[in-house]
Amino acid sequence: MLYALHEAAYYASTPMREAARIARDFWSSPLNPLADTAMGRRLYASSDLFANVTRRYGKPKWGIDSVVINGHTVRVRPVVVWSSPWVKLLQFSRDQSDLRRAGRRTIEPAVLIVAPLSGHHATLLRGTVEAFLQDHDVYISDWSNARDVPLLEGRFDFHDYIDMVRDMLRAMGPRPHVVAVCQPGPPVLAAVSLMAEDGEISRPASMTFMGSPIDARLSPTVTNKLAEERPFTWFQKQMIYTVPPPYPGAVRRVYPGFVQLYSFMSMNLERHQDAHVRYFNDLVKGDGDSADKHLEFYDEYLSVLDLTEEFYLQTIDIVFQTYLLPKGELTHRGRAVRPELIRDVGLMTVEGENDDISGIGQTQAAHGLCSGLPEDLKVDYVQPDVGHYGVFNGRRFREEIYPRVRGFIAQCDAAAAATLAA
């Protein structure tokens, strides 16, 4: 019912939204002699703010057409190299002639960035992708919006997620590298554990976990405490709704993206309110650069997707309530998941000092679970003065975190290449 009411509210506000857009265009027109008056700027700012707050935010475009390497522009083209109804494996293919002009004549490590399936689209990692493109052949998991997947395509749960991580790594060839950002940590570690136990040639040469809840019992945050305090039945009854028509996934039971977004924003409600007040004031002052930065951030932040009922509830149960992976009790398709059997996959963990989503220690827990790895294949790094998003985006990520990850991947890639050659 809530999903249908949400849709009804959106359509009911359409006349007011269209009126606001017309008013915005009128008060910003250079042909309007009152546009540059104090009243005109305030009316423009008010109508623009209303139109943006009430509009629907679709999936953002990647917008990565090129990167600069060694001072040379290298063209980039996203290509789907493997897909299922639930995820597309995108390769950001760099133009080879441009790479040669940039001085890159050797094959660079292939890296799979596993994007979080926790409410936002994979495009949230645009800055992460751009950084890795400097030195790697970059792939990313581009997850589907559950409301757009017809019911005939069946279920998608935590164990399907593990299987698809394995399938994507296999599609990339021998000994790629995997980077799990936030939510994917537990299923990616499970997938790598199974591949290592089976001796698969496509098992990663390295795995990097960034702000991931490997063991959510450690340094619990507001998110963790909510999952602990509420019984599992509460999440079943309060967080799951039915997708209404006309979406392709109509009748599918989901955890809606707009519910997740409300949860995100309520954690920092005052900050978001202040940001919109600043946006209004910037429009009144004519500060277009600051206003554009606000829109760029919220175009991404307010764009969300739905999760299937089974995936969401299993994640709550396995990761945040019963802690099966860190307790050594996780099974997959009847098999025990045993990270201690990983012997030759480098492990790097990255955490943010001020992370309020995955607290300090939750990601580091991977080192204790991967007890079969030698110490020279393990690296743990805590970045000072960054929160959750700073672990994989922003200036400190580019200047301090990424160079360390790049160096670790290069070290593990060389070791894996030597093993393959032997």
C-alpha cells in the first residue's frame, strides 16, 4: 500500500511541479525585465527548489567518456560484457591507440569493482571508477532495479548474489582483482572463499574491501544497532511492499529505494536541510557554481533503486543479525564457506576513521577470517578524517587511499603472473 501511495503522491503533485517549472523558466528568462530584481531572484529560487525537491530522479548516466593519463586524453567506452536480468558487467574500455600515446604499452591489471546493492545505483562509484581507470582495466557490477525486473525472471537472493560475483569474475579471465565497496563485502568474501577452495583459475589475485560490514558486531553504528534492536519479523512487516503497475516488476515484493533513502536522510536530516537552504541562497545570489555542485550531488544521492524482498531480508539476517560469516556458520548451496582456505589471494582492507555506516574493525575482521593467508599478502589501512563515502570517493580517496590500493594490486598481480608463468 505504501508504494502505491508514494506513486499517487508523485502524480498528484505533477500540476504543481509543472507550474513551478513554468515559473522558474519565466523568472530566469533574460527577456523578463524583473528577472534580475530581488523579488525575481527569490521567485526563481523558490520555484526551482520546489521543482527539484518533488521531481523523480532517474538512474544517472555514467558520463565517463575519457580520462587523462600522463597528460594524454584517453577515450573511454562502457561496454556490457556479461549480463543477467539482475546485473550487467560493464567494462570501461579504453581506446588502445590513446593508451599507447599515453605511454601505456603493457597489459594492465583487470579489476572488478563490486558496487553496493543497498539503495543507490552503481553510478555512485563514478569517482572510484575514474581513479582506477588511470592504471587498470576496469569492470563494475551495474545492478538492476528490482521494480524493473519482471516477476517471471524469478527470485534474487543473497546466494544468487554470491553466484553472480563468481560468474562476473569468470567472465574476466584468469586471476583478476576484485574491489568490494561497502555492502558487497560478505558475499564477495564468500565467493572468493568458494573459488579458492575449488582452485578456479579465475579466483582473484587480490581482494580489497572498503568500508564493508564483514563483522557487523564490531564498533556498531546506528545502522547496526537498528538491525540488532528490531526483531526479524519487524523488517518483514514494516519494510517490504509490493511494486505497483505500470512497472515491469509489478507485484514483486521489494524493499523500496524511497524507504532506504528516507532512512539515509533521517540520519543526517539537519545537514540535508541546511544544504537546501544554502542552495536557495546561492540561487538568490546568482552563485551558479555552488548551485550546480549541489544539484550534481543530489542528482546522484536522490536516485535510488529497489531491492528484492528475499535479498534484503537475507542480508539483514545473515550480515546484521546472525553474523554467520564471522562466526564460521555461513553455508552456500549446502557448502560451508571457509575463508581460512584462501591461500594465494591478497587481502587489503580500507576503513574511514569517521565512518558512521561501517564502524572501525568491521572491515578489518576479514584478516582474522582469512587465517590461511601469509602476512605479506595482507594490508590494513585506516584513512584519517574521512567518513563512509570518503573511503571510496573524494580528494583523500584519490590522493591517499587509491595510491595504496594501486600499489597493493600491482604487488599481487606480479605474484599471480609469476605463479601462472611457472
